[in-house]
Amino acid sequence: MPFLERDRARIFFDDTGTDAVPILFSHGILMDHEMFEPQVHSLRGEFRCITWDARGHGQTDHNGPFTYWDSAQDALALLDLLDIERAFFVGMSQGGFASLRAALLAPERVQGLCLIDTQAGPEDPDAAPTYEAMVAAWEEQPTVELAEAAARIILGPADHAPWIAKWMARPKDALRDPFGALMGREDIHDRLDEIDCPALVIHGTEDPAVSMAKAETLCAGLPRCDGLLKIEGAGHAANLTHPGVVTEALRDFVQRHSA
């Protein structure tokens, strides 16, 4: 299996190969590279699709706390490993946090940004006690009920069973570092005007985790945002609950900006 060896991390990735325009997909918290399976299945004949498991997720091993700046560096190092000069970055939720930071760290490497159900601000501090309680409860005794609560936030009414099975199989302390990164991220709204690549913001109208107002602020702050695509009825993982709409929007975005 392909892995990127990094300081304190061994990062799993999957690459469809070819010399086509590359797209790097970065998943949301609790998820892994397979959350983009609908997009990769549809787009792999036209583009080079690269998915990966961030620190604390999937088949990636890591040692110690990390930030989304570390995740951004991981993504850029993956491009180095694959000898890719520039790529389109697609990020869902925490994948968007990392993708925005990659565009700030290495603007010459990011050909475009597609940001799904994400934002540029910090986590609501009022949510910290709830998240901390959930992580502590999970570390004490993982339960299907706790997993279902998280799945409803991320997936809405979609099929939860495959993801819950993955979460139940993970080490009990696997959530600690990812939630530390989530709660510790800073506000980067004041730096959005430094990001000069084309961008597209996609957001579910029923997202319980990130409000539509935050998506609107994100798009308004990006100098070359093509617009905000509001997906009616979609929750936090719009690319999974409404894969066709998201995939077609992504295909159009990459085609227009890869000429």
C-alpha cells in the first residue's frame, strides 16, 4: 500500500495515476479517504484523483498532537512525493481548513480550491465542553449510540453503518488529537485576501455543523471565489448525501480553470 513517510506520521494515500490534471481530496473529521469515493468513481477517467487519510484517521499512523498547518504541509509533501507541481485542492470540513492553509503556505502549488461545508474561522468555544465530553465518553467506552450521534451530524439521514463500523474498530484514544486540532485552530479570515487562486464554495442548506452564513463569509473573503453553491437539503457532508450535484460542480470548476 502507498504511504508518505513524514516526521511523526506515516500517511496513507491512494492515487489513480495518469498525466491528467490532478485533484487532491482532503476529508472531514472522523472520516477518511473513502468519503470521496463517489467523486473519484465519476472523475477518475478525466482527472488524476488523489485521496489520503489525515493524521488521526483511516490507515494513517501519527505520533503526537498536530495542527491544520501540519495537515497542509502533509498535503504539499504528498504532491512532492508524487512529483506534482500544482493541483486542485478539494477539502470537506477539516479538509477545507487544511486546504486553505496549503494555499497560504504555497500558493504556487494550489491551482484552485473547492471548499465543501467548511469555513475560515475558529471553532465555537461554547462547543468545547460538549466535544470534550463526547471524546471523554468515547475513550471510556465507545458505544453505537455515541457513534450515531456523530454520524447524524456528519451524514444526516444517509447510511451510517459502514462508517460506524470503522469508528468502532479504531483505538479508543484516536479522537484526542483530531479534536485537539479542531478546537485549537485559529481564525484566518484576515488572510483570505492572500489566496489568489480560483475558488468554489459548496454548502448544504441543512448543515448543522457550519452555518450558511459562515460559508457566505468564506466566499466573500476569497478574491476569486466563483460563487457559493447552496445544495438544498444537504447536511454537513454534501459530497456524500448529494454526490451527483457536488461532482458535476467540481467537474465544471476544474474544467474551466485548468485550461
